Amino acid sequence: MTIFKAKHHVTFACQIRHVIGTRIIFCVALLSIAVFISSSVDFLSAFQQTKTALDFRAHSLSDYIVAQALINNTDAIKAELEDTGKQLPGLSFSWISTKNVPTSPELRWIFPFHWQYDYPISDHDGIIYGEMQVSGSYFYDHVILEQLLIKLSLLLFFSACIFMVLKPLNREIPQQLFIDPILDVLAILRNRSTMKNNPNLAEEFQDIQDKINELLEEVSNHSKIIALEKIAVQVAHDIRSPLLVLTRILSDLTPLPEKKRIDARHAIQRVTDIANNLLTQYKNKDAEIMLSAEPIAMMLESILSEKRIQADELSVTIELNIPNDAYNTFVQVDIAGFKRVISNLLNNAIEAVRNKKGLIAISLSKHNEKIVVSVQDNGCGIPKEKLPAVLEGESFGKNGGSGLGLPYAVKKISEWKGDYSLTSEIDTGTLFEIILPEIQAAEWFADTIQIMPGGIIVVLDDDNYIHEIWDQRFPKSFLKQHNISLLHFNNPQDFILFFDGRNIENITFLLDYKIGSSEETGLSLAAKCNIGKYSLLVTSRYEDNEIRESCKALGMKIIPKYFAEHIPIFITSKKSQAQTEVVFIDDDKTIAEIWEESAKDAGITLSIFHDPDDFIRLLNCFSKKTLIYIDSSLGKNLKGEDIAKILHEKGYTNIILASGYPKSHFQHVTWVKDVIEKNPPWG
């Protein structure tokens, strides 16, 4: 018996010590990896800084070397390079008179701790005269070496501390907390005489057993477990499609074009939104869901790009039908909830058609200020008598389905002040329609691109796919007809070089948000160059509230990348606008349409602007005598009388306020010609 006890004692202790020892090694390994990564970043940064400095130095020497090379004065070149090397201790400069050199500067690693920089010397015609070589060591920069030694010292210090603190516990913790108590209990249980001679001890063990059984029963019946089970089912129901997309796209990560990058980003965001919403609802069931004005066509495009990947796996065709006039349509919803509803409806449709040649059609239409989203499939259908039960959560025709999709959709549609309809026929298919009220476009949204003839369009994006889209939107015939230049840039450096010192009043900038691996973004460049009011941010991250707020602060608007292929483009002709008789500024599109129809009937040429910034940007195209009607309440907390004062100071005197307030309300506004009601002044 004693031997048996000692054997188990040693085995159990060794197992626990092994676990603790493994964690000690893991901690040290993590520290080592952190030091390695930090040092690698320092070396790479220094490597890049060295190349930048050498590029600058070589460029400054290039003209002198070319001049000397033309007269074969290689001694002067070598002397100049030797003087340069003396100014930079640790670096060796040399000259190679050959034409077989790289066509662009190169910085190469020479194992193990050296590098060589090759810079071809050429004139403006591209004729190469030779090569300047610079060689050096990674450790010529003493700061980097000192940082590396400090990090290694800290690594050794913390590793020693970990061993000194945790190693003694390797024996004490298992012995005191696990081994000794367990062996004591085993000894008592084996010694039956002890149990018989001590009835209180037997009762204590029975009490422990009863308490454990009671706790297990409480856990099994607890309502929180039921809630967690429902949440787990919902999570499994919702993240299936996004995770499939990530699996497919990440398998083809290199190179990753913009289209796939957008799909991956939206899928990841969807998973994040689903998790966040579930956590919010679980922690605070009464939490209010924030609604916002969102472009419904763009949300459908993003969710369809995800679902098509899932459908391809099952040989299911998904069609999306959006008329051109619906791409700038907005509804009041929460983004995560809307995408989840559409995803659930599509999951149901895919399940219904997967055993036949499946076709799913999603359509967007407008009827009497209502937006209708239709999801129709040619699947197995649902019996009419089953439709009420399906809307209540009963699953039909699905293997292992949870039936949660339609009840959730009905609940969310109600929150959005909308309506729905469900029709189905066996062996024909199912049609689910979401009917939502149309609202005014969000202020961050760019619904048009306005360009003046003779102007310049500058596109900054790191992906060729987007450049191809803009080439299609601005064909050569269009550019030639209106004397417009289209310039493409793939990186911030070339963009800044183009921008430096240039008059930008006639330029329209189309900027991507994230530009490759650069730290600069379209927003930071717009702020740095002070071109916000001349720029449009073309990005797939239009749903990010921080980006929306940043654009608002810079006076920029956003073009979602899905909208780039459809956004209307207008040429603002100086000649035609100089002849414009009337300008009307009002953020209410319904009122603007009334004025437009009335002006057309009266034979009056009317230019309408929903945002005063758009009019001010094109102000130099309008005559000082232009008759300007402007609404008093323009949204965004803007007052028409304040805009009128700005226009008056610029020399525009024919300004009339169109307002529902009486004239007496504007007695202090002396810079306007008159105050009228909101109705058009012509019959």
C-alpha cells in the first residue's frame, strides 16, 4: 500500500510540475519573440531610413557625376565620392564605370551584417554612365546596437526573474494545494476504521456529495444556461456564411486585389457586428439600437458579395437587380441588423434551392416614397397553412434549421417602421418583401461628381481595379470633349509631388482611404494639403462612423466604392451657368423638385444645390447678378441668412430668403433683397 501511494504521489507531482515548467518556458519564449520582433522592426526601419538618405545623397551627386563622366574625368568623380565617404563615417563610396547596371536604385543585404547600395547614374535622356556603390554595416549606427544590447540585457534579466520566482513554486504549489490534500482524503477513505470511529467525518463526506448533486441540478435548470444555448444557436446560425467567405478568400491571400479585400473586410466586420450585438443584448436586454441613414443598395451589394461565394459552392445563382436611380436611396436602419436580416433570408433561400438548379433574385425598387427589397427563390416552397408557423419560428424544409431567421426579420422590420409580406407556393418558390420608408440621403454621402470643363481629375488609389473603373467612367472621348485631364497615382509620395505648389481650384480629387501599407490615408492627405472641399473619399469603409465624422470636419463627402460605377457625373459649364437666371439652395429634395417643375413650366433656367458648399465651390462660374433663392433652414445647423451674408460679402446682391417664417423674423438681416414664402415665386 505504501509503495502504491508513493508511486501515484510522484506521477501526479511530475505531471503538475511539467505543466508549470512548460508555462515558464512559454513565458521566456514569448519574451524572446517580442525582443526579436522589436529588433527586426528597428533594423527594417533603419534599413529604410538608410535607403532614403542614400537616395537623397545620390540624387544630389548625380548631376555632378554626369558632368564629369561626359568628359571622362573619373578621378574627379572618385575624389568627390571619397570626400562624401569622409563625411559619413562607416560608409564606403565607390564608382564603377560600366553601363551594365540596374535601371533603378537597389539596397541589397550581404550576409550576415553588411549591405550594398547600387545607384545608376543617368542623364535626363536615360543614358547610363555608370554606377555609384555604397557599402556599410548594419552596426555602423551605434544607437541601433545600443538598443539591441539593452533589449538582450532586459530579456536575460526578466528570464532570470521568472525562473527565480516561479521555479520554487514548481514544487510547493502542487504539494500544498493538490497532492497533500488529495492524499489525506484518500488515506481517510481507505482506512475504514477511521470512518467508523468518526461518524461526524462520514456525515461531512455525505454532505459534500449532497451539495455537489444540488449544485449540478441547479446548473442544469438555470435560466441563464437556456439563454446561453439560444445565443449559441443564433451565433452558429449567423456566422456560418461570413466564416466561409474568410476561409475561401484567405486561402488566396497573396496577391489580394481590392475587390477581395473589400469582401474580406465586410465579412470580418459582419462577424464583429454580430458578436457585439449579441453581447449587448445579453448584458442589457433593454439597450437601444441606434438607427442611422444608410444607402440600401450599397448594403445589399456588400452582403451579396459574401453570399455569392457561399452560393458558388452549392451551384446556386444569385442575381441582384438595382435600377440606377436607386443607388442613392437611403433608409433608416441599423447596419448590422439589416445585413443580418438579408443574410438570414438568403440562407433560407439557399436551403430551399440547394437540391435543384437554384436561382435567387434580390430586387430593389421604389414605390410612392417606399423602398421595397424583394428576395425571391425558385425552391421547394412552403405550404400556405405553414406560413404563420414559419413566421413564429418553426423551421420548414431545412436539415437542422433553427427557424430563427424570419422571426428576427419581422422584429427588426418593425423597429425600422417598415412592413413585410411573405408568399410561397409548393415546388414554385418563395417571395419575401421588405417595405421601408425612404428618407433623405445622409450628409456624408456624395450623390454626384461635378467637374468644370478644362479641369483635372486626380485619382489616388493603390489598386488597379479602381483605376480601371475611373478610366471607364471618364473615357478618352469624354475627357477630350470637355478638355479634362485624368491623372492616376498609386502612392502618396507621387501624389504629394504632383500637388506641391499647384493651383487646386479646378481640380477634383478622388482619394482612397487606405493606400497600401502607407501610414498616410486619403483623410490625412486631404488635411495636410488643405484640399478637403475639393476632394471626395472613395472607400469601402463608408460605414465607419469615425471616417464619416473626419470627412465632415474636412468638408469632404464619401463615395462608397460600390457606388463608383454608378455615381452620376456632371459637367458644370461656365458658359451655361453664366447664363443661369436663378439659383435655388435647399436641402429638402421634395421642395427642390417642386421648384424645378415650376421653373420648367415657366421656362426659367434653374440651378439647384442641396448643399451650399457645392454652390460656393462653383461660385466663380456664376455672374454677380445671378438671382439666388436660399432656404433659411439648411440642415447641419446651417442658417440660410448666414450663407447669404457670405455671398453678399463676395459681391452677390440679388439674394432672397425663402422661408416659412414672416419677414419680421428677419428684420436684422439687411444683406438680403427680400424674404418670401417657400413656394416658387413664378406662377
